[in-house]
Amino acid sequence: MRACIKKALLLLLTIPLFLSGQESLKIITYNIEGMKPGTNSGLRTSLIISELKKIDADIIALQEINEDINGNSSDNQGLLIKNALSEHFYTEYYYYQQQANLSWDNQFKEFIGIISKYPINDQGYFQLVTGVFPRKVIWNQISTPIGEINIFNTHLSFNSAAVRLEQVKQIESYIKTISTGNDIVNNVLCGDFNAIPMSPIIKYLTQPSSKIYYYSSFKKVNPNLTGNTIPSNKSTVKIDYIFYSNNSDLKVDTSYIIMDEPLGEDLYYSDHLGILSKFK
């Protein structure tokens, strides 16, 4: 019976995306706190996977993905999530990651990554100016049922506003370069920006001071809500965002916080809450 179901699903996958009938795209950004010692990271990863199965997102941008520094990627959290979703939904998910730095007293390799339900047509990254740690922005070009998407994911410096502003300017330039190269205007920028909505870098991205600027998807549909994402036990600050460019064909339909329920006493999925935005 299981084999028959797999065959049927494989047949469905041969149908062109534009005939699938899907009219929206669910995108998540989430800092998963890696394998920080003392946080029961194995259990947290397992429960994050369980929630992502329920949510059934199309594209997931992850920050603070860890794997053991002496391992062979078998415990890489991004790969574990990707493989679990592939097995659960009987379809191949796609994964792209780049190592950013070492974390938690150099015990783990740390990555940023993108998981996609749809094939990745092109990919790349740009090395950003370094603060305390090296930082990158990564990019995937993905053909989705609602059109071609350039999706970018980043994790900015946490201790210097000046470095963050320089990093954002580099990201903006990188997006322009990618967009010019492939003529796709649907640009989505996700990540942990380590900056509040009224900070200079968020204002730089969202204020129409140039031809192309960005909307915060959460703020666009929830103008009266804060959308705070840290700390997870009592969120008082927003530093995680899903942006989309003002010249995009995309329209944000809904956006809300995820992974906001405690798992037990002093136990959460991560020290961050995630954001899901649905585009049409």
C-alpha cells in the first residue's frame, strides 16, 4: 500500500507547477538556537520537526543550524529537518546551506540554510563584512507554483549597529546583482537581523529612499501588532523578519508568529519565535 502511495505521489510530481492549483506560498524564517549546551537540543530539534510537519511550509529559512565539529554531518540540524520532511510528505525536499562560523565555544559548526519543497534552480552566497563572527547571506532561485522566487537568508552581527548597517548595504547590493542577472523581481529576504523595527538598518530597508525598498511582511498585514520574536519565554523585542521588495508581484496574505508555546517548564523550541508569511 505504501509503495502504491509513493508511486501516485511521484506521478503527481510530474505535473507542471502551474497546473498544481496552489495559489499561495508559505515561507518561514526561524532561528533554531543550534545545539546550545543545556537547552536539550535533541528534543528541541525533534519537536521543531513535528511542528514543521503540521505547518507544511513551502520554503524555510533557518539560522543557527549546528552540527558537531568532529562529526560527518549526520547530526546537522538542517539536514535532519529536510530529511524528516521528505520522508513525512513522500516527496524530495531540497536543502542549501553555508557555514557561517563556529559556535558555543567552538564546539559546533554553525550554518544558515534554506529548505525548499521545490527544486533549487540556482544558488549562491555572499560573504559579509565580519563583526565578532563571520556572516553571510545565502540565495536560492526557486520555481514555485505562484512564480519564480529569489529567496535570501541571513543572520547579522549582534554587537555592532555600524557593522549591521554595512552588512545590510552589502545584502542590498547582492540582491540587485542577482536580480539583474536573472530578471526575477520576486525577492524575499529572511533572517535574524539583530535589529528592532525602529533601528537604522530596518529603516534603511523599508523606507522608500530609493527605487526599490522592502516591506516587512508581518507589519504589512498586522500594523497594530509588534510581532516580537525574542526571548521566547516572554517576547519583548522583534529582530526576525521576512521582507519582500516593493516591485514584487507577490502580495502578502497572512503573517503570524509560530513556535510560541512552551514545551515544558523553562523549555521552548528555541530562544527565538519563528515567523510564517503566506504570499499570493
